[in-house]
Amino acid sequence: MDKLPPWADAVLVPLISLLLAAALSALVILGIGENPVEAFRLMVEGALLRSAGWGYTLYYATNFIFTGLAVAVAFHARLFNIGGEGQAMIGGLGVAVICLYLPWPHWTLALVAASASAAVFGAAWAFIPAYLQARRGSHIVITTIMFNFIAAALLNYLLVNVMKPPGQQDPATAVFPASTHLPTFQDMFATEAMPLFRGSPGNVTFFLAIAACVLVWLLIWRTRLGYEIRALGHSESAARYAGISPVRTIVVAMLISGGLAGLMGVNTAMGEAERLTMNATEGAGFIGIAVALMGRNHPMGVFLAAILFGFLYQGGAELALWTNIPRELIVVIQALVILFTGALDNMVRAPLARLFAARRRAT
Amino acid sequence: MDYATLLQVLDSTVRLATPLLLACLAGLFSERAGVIDIGLEGKMLIAAFFSAAIAAATGSVWLGLLAGLVSSVILSLVHGLASITFRGNQLISGVAINFLAAGLTVLIAQDWFGQGGRTPSLVGGGRWGDITLPFAETLAPVPILGPFYAELLSGHSILVYVGLLMVPLTWWVLFRTRFGLRLRAVGEAPEAVDTAGVSVTGLRYAAVAICGLLCGLAGSYLATGLQAGFVREMTAGRGYIALAALIFAKWRPWHALGACLLFGLLQAVALRYQNIDLGGLTIPVQLMDALPYILTVVILAGFVGKAIPPRAGGEPYVKER
């Protein structure tokens, strides 16, 4: 098939996919008798035109950066980690254990320890599927799906039977001690004169997510391990021939992927709820798939796509508040983005490739 | 546990196993033809919604079933378009379909009924009635076998019996007809089928469409048979359990029946007993919930015989030129 110029591959294809998804979403909104232009205006207003809206948008984006990076790293090794949801749940457990059962003098120390713990817990949850894929050829997609359900059952059990304080009704841990509460954007940037980000959950974890983007970029394109991961993703036989151990690389790539997904728990449990609740992940693990596909598995792309989905999430909440459009609209948009950027990629790409080839011949 | 309780548990096992079985056979057709389908969940969900919605609007469960089948087949064709025609990633397509169904059902339900993403409760002709098998009343007093026949075998909705009949039918179609042979061949070695002059694309679309029909039956049963109406996310992971059962059954119809009955039993027990007390050792209900998934991982790990999927599964077929 004809090749596309790199800029078209990186920018044009995702953009067209996004436009297709947006057009179909607009049709859906029309179909349920609402005005898509008005809906879009409400979303922009609620998510981007107020600082509190940005606080929410960036809070959601933080989640999606972590899960998007998790999916992207696995994709580089041609592994489809659909278990980000479960790994993030278990990552949250890692955060709760650190915050509840150890005394912390200051939030910075607690953040370091909780992040490490979240990453280790998330990675541990990815280990069994990774090992089974690498050693026994069990399909990682199926095992990670199964581990999502097992994680939900495990978390449910722990919250209801072990970690719930006596006398409390809802399945959640006790509130974390005040010394582990992370500063929100409001704490950091609001002044008396300028009350920014009021009441929004965006917090310092966002910067941790940006750091994760940089580190993942370094890992994938500037280290030997990253080279091995990409080599394995391109061709397992060639990688093996070059002396790269597929077993080791698969396991390590999945551990990194699970660790990144686990880090999302820092944002939800420590940054927002300040305790561990049952449905803290809210499907963010799955949105990571859309984010990674849309961002072409590049940290910069993941970052931008995560902001976009953060906007959609916050905008969707605003829509649900002011119109008759339920939040599930976002799930539809997410599905369409996954469909067009992931599964129907060739449908978008093939006509473009022909177009570019014709232009090249003409000049 | 006395005999009556046992029968009750088995009775709900059959009911709960039916949607799993139909979805599992749906996946069987698709995957035997080389198209991996993790969108069973989404297809069931959309069929459940449209069955319940149309049944609620018209009062006819048959029209509901028709709507469910159509909606499910449409999603199947989207999956076919992505994975057969445009040679996209079948797993990603399946994921997209699951989300599409999860979002659309609630969106449309809210628009049509305004009840927070559910349909009104179905009554009368909007639901499948229970069928009493012949002589169930007269045979009921016979010890042991009488209640077994009257309570367990008799008194289910028609889709339960359809589901059970689908097992031999699937076996017959796949292993005793020319279509079945070709369908299995296209999942193992599509190039051979192509060489023989049979359309790989046509066969795979046929398999995907059958998958859609069976998922439609499963979803329809869920909303208009097992329960009386649609609620959001009502499939609750059944599509994935069906997928697990398919692997458990190693892609064989009779084994699929066994696997689905086993997973149905687990659900029935979890539903009836919250926590199981085994003399000091308590099995929490969450473990029962997770057991199908844990069992599947164990099977996949190859500790209980190796589960070998169809060889060309997940691979789009590219004709050589």
C-alpha cells in the first residue's frame, strides 16, 4: 500500500477520524432531539471557559494520561493491555495502604511513597497476565479482561469486609489523614484576589502525569529497553534473532504498563476522594485505549488526547446537568473514536494514501 | 440442602445459563470462522434494550425479539466491516462495539422513556410466558423424577428451549454440513478456502451475522425473559463470561453447554447464598462472582489441558496477488 508522509500519518489521520466521530456524535445528538451546536457550546463553556472547568478537565486528563500511557507502552510491544481498569483499581489499593497504615509528616513524602506503592500494585496486577502471555501463550487480551473482573471482586471484598471503618454504610475506606492530602490547583494557584479553580479536583498529580509522559518518551526512544520493546513489537522473530528475550521484554513492558495504570490511583484516591472508593476508576482504564489510539502511542499525542477526553468528560458532565443528554454521550463518542482511530483505521487511511500518491505522480 | 432447594438452584442455573449459552454459541460461530469477537457483551446489551423497548411500546414480545435481532446484527456487521472488509484490529473493534452499545442504550432509553436509562417494566404480552411441557402437572406427584420434570425441565420460556436446541444444531451445522466445514476451514486456513474458489469474505460475514443473531437471542432473553425490562448495563459482564466459557469449552458446542451450565450454576449459587459457610471457613460472595474469571485464567494458563484457538483467529485475510 502507498505510504503516507509522516505529518499526515501523525496529524491528518487522527484528525479525520476525530471529525468522523464528531460528525456521528452530532447526528446522535440530533437524533435524540437536541441541538449539537448548542451542546458543543455548553461543553466548551463548562469545561474550558471557567478555571474550575479547567480544574475538572485536567483532573480527568490526569487519569487518562496515566491509562493512555499504560496502553501505549504495551502497544509498542504489540500487546493489547485492556486491563488498565483493574490495574488502576489495585493501584488505588496500593495508595490506600500507604496513606492509611503509615504515619506521614508531609504530603510530599506521602506522595512519593504512595506513587511507588501504586505503581508496584498496578504492576503486580499486570504480572500474571504478562507471565502467562510470555511463558504459556495465554492471550493477554482475555486474561487482562478477566483480571479486571477479578480486581473488582477483590476490591469489593476488601472494602466491604476488611477496610471499611465500622458503622459506615458505603463500601469505602476511612478518609486518609490530613497530612496525606495533596494540594489542589486551588491551593496552589488561587489567591484572595483571584479565586481560581474553586472546588475543582485537579491537583498536583497532574504534574506527575506530565513527568510520566517525559519518562515514557525517554524510555521508548532513548533507552535500550525501549528499543527492545519496539523491536519486539515490530517483529518477534527479528527481535529474537537480535538476541532480545521475548519473555523478558513482554513481562517488563507489561509491568511498566501496569505500573502506569496503577499510578492513576494516586490521582483518584489521594488527590480527589482522599479515601479509596469502589468505583473510583469510572472506566478511565478503557478510555486509555481511545487515548493511546488517538495519540498514536506517542507521549505527546497521549497528552493531547487525554486533555481532549478530559474536556469531553467534563463537558459531558455539564451537558448532563443542563440538558436532557445523559453522560453516556461521552461513552458513545469514546466508542466512535476507538472505532475510527483503531478498527477502521484503513478506511480513513486508504483513500488518503491514494490521494497523496496521485499528487506525487502529478508533480 | 433438601431436594426442593436443589431443584430451585438448578432451575435458576438453567435460566442464568441460557443467555451465556446463546452468547457462547454466537462467539463459537464467529471465532471458528477466524473472527475474534469480544463485542458479544455489546451486542447482547443492544439487543436487550431494543427488545425491551419495542416490547414495551407495542406490547408484543415477538416484535421486541425482532428489533433485538436486527440491532444486534447491525452491530455485527459493523464488526464485520471493520475486521473483514477494512482488515482492522478485531479486538479494538470489539471494544468499540461494547462501548457503543453501553452508551447508545442509555442515551436512547433516556430519550424515549425518560426513566434514567431504563425501559418501563414489561407486563403481559411484553414478556415471554413460561411454557409448561406436556404432562408436567400429571407427573408432578411422581417421587424424585416428577418434580425434576415439572420444576426443572418444564416451565421455562421458549428461548431457554431454543438455546438448548441450538447446541445440537450448532454441532450439526459446523460438523455435518458443507457450510460448517468451510466455516471451520476459513478459521484455520483461509488461503486453502480461497484456493478452492470459495469466498473467504462471504463465509466470514455469514459467521459474523449468525453471531449477531445468536447474541440477539441472548440479549432478548435477558430483558424480556429472565427479567422484565431493560436496565443500564444489564448484561453485567455476561458477554465476557460467555467468552470465558468458549475458551473453557475449547470452541466445541457440547462442551460450551457444559461450561455455560457450570458458570450458570456459579451465578445461581452466588445469587441464592450471599456468603457460603463451610464449617468455620466462609466463602465470600465476591469469590463466587470472580470464580468464572479465575477458572478461565487457570484454563488459559494451560494447567487443565491446552486450549488451542482456531489458527487464523484474529488475522484479517489478505488475498495474494
